[in-house]
Amino acid sequence: MDEISKGINEIQFKDLERASMSGFLGLFIHWIIVPVIFLICAVLYAAGPAGIALAGLLHVLIGILWFVMWNSYVIINPNETAVLQFFGKYAGTVKTEGFRFFVNPLYEKTKVTFRIRNFESAKLKVNDVNANPIDIAAVVVWRVFDAAEALFEVDDYENYVQIQSEAALRAMATKYPYDIIEEKDLGGVALSSHQEVVAKELRQSVQERLSRAGIEVLEARISHLAYAPEVAQAMLRRQQASAVVAARREIVDGAVGMVELALKQLSAKDIIELDEEKKATMVSNLLVVLCSETDTTPVVQTGSL
């Protein structure tokens, strides 16, 4: 069972570059050989019945040569390759661009492009690590680097890219929270705030899934991220509440620091002596002034404190 599993996991096909000659050289050879055979046939026709029979055989040879001529050429565009099969058996890959010629006319030629391509997934609804439903989509930039693997290791490599990319996106989205809201998420990675980290992990995950299909993933990045419509309003209120609490915390920290500095300077410069009760009153008044959301109305005391 282990041997069978090992055989399945091993890559069985790799690009084997096939030699070919210039198509123009092939045309030259054909256009030289065929007229020469025609001249020989003309001489044989003049030689009598035996020559006519031999000329018939040469006509058959001419037909075969023309068949070879028209089925032995292929045009390879830049960033393109042709995978050759001989009655179903993989025979090699031609990567040399231009007009190429083969001796064997029975090769089946399948074009595979090496150009860079984009794939954008559909918007997927998944639950993040906190079980909050989110809508997420990604853009994957990829290209084929091994044509034999792409054709023979998987059934349809373009569909394979789509399915495996979406599977990797789903798996990654369930590992992280949408945003850092809960205490347990502090200091961690969030989908909305750590885009570079998430993009790097997503690319690695997609590459691992597509490695045996002869495909290289150049980039994978989240293109859409939002809470699902049914929880969007509730999560927005939660985010707003968290933002208000964080802002209040900053205001209080700053106000306490300013009050502490004021008391230290009053004491260091001997401006006024305050007992504990007066300090408490002063601290309360300063905190009200500093932490209030509205403008305060000062009350000026003309008497003693």
C-alpha cells in the first residue's frame, strides 16, 4: 500500500526537450527532393512499361513526402511550447520558438503557453478563526513552467488552478481573525491588517497544492474582504465600540500623565502647598477638564481654597 501511495505521489512526467530543425530548411529539402523525383519519373515514363511501373511507385513516394511535409511543421510562438505525442506516448517537448520541422509526421502536437496568467476566485463565504462569517476572494498570478506535468499529471490544469486556489484560500481564512478585536487575538495576525503576511502565506499554500501540476505561483493576494451581510452591521458597531474604548484609554492615560506632571511641578517650585483633600479636588477637576468631550465652563474662585 505504501509503494502504491508513493507511486501516486511521485511526478511521472517532466519536460523532455525535443530537438527539431528549422522549418525553412525542411521546406528547402522538400522543394529540392520533390522536383528531382518528378524528373526521374519523366525519364522512367520514356523508358517503357517497366519504367512506368517504377514511376508509379515514385508517385506513391511523392504522396508520402507531401504528407510528411504538411504534417511535420509547427510554429512555436514566444513563451509557448508544443508537447509531442506518438500514438498516445509522450515523445518530448519543443521549446525553440519559430518555424520548426520534424522528421516524424505522426506526432500529435499540443500547444501550451508559458505566459503569465491571472485568476480571480469567486467571493467565498467562510468563518474566520472566531467563527465570524466573512466574504473573501483572492487574485492568483500563475504560469506553467513544465508543459508535460501540466498536461499529463492533472486532468485540466486551468480548472485545477481554480479549485486548488479556492481550497487554499478557504483553509487560510479559517486560521486568522478578520480583525484584532478580542483579547486573545492581540499581537497576532489579522486578515485585514497584515496583508503582506497573509499574501505570503497564501502564495506558499497555493504553490504547494499546484507544485505537481507544473505550475508556478508568482503572487497570491486577497482582493476582497468583508464581513458577511448578515453580521456586517453588528460587527461594525462592535468595531466602533472598540475604537471608542481605545480612544478613551488614550485620553485617560494622557490626562493622568498631565495631572501627575502638574502636581510635581507645583510641589517642586513651591507655588502652593496642597493637602490630600485639596490634591484630590484638583485631580478631579483636571481629569474632568481633560477627559470631557465638550468644552468645560471654568468657575473662578476669588476666595481661599
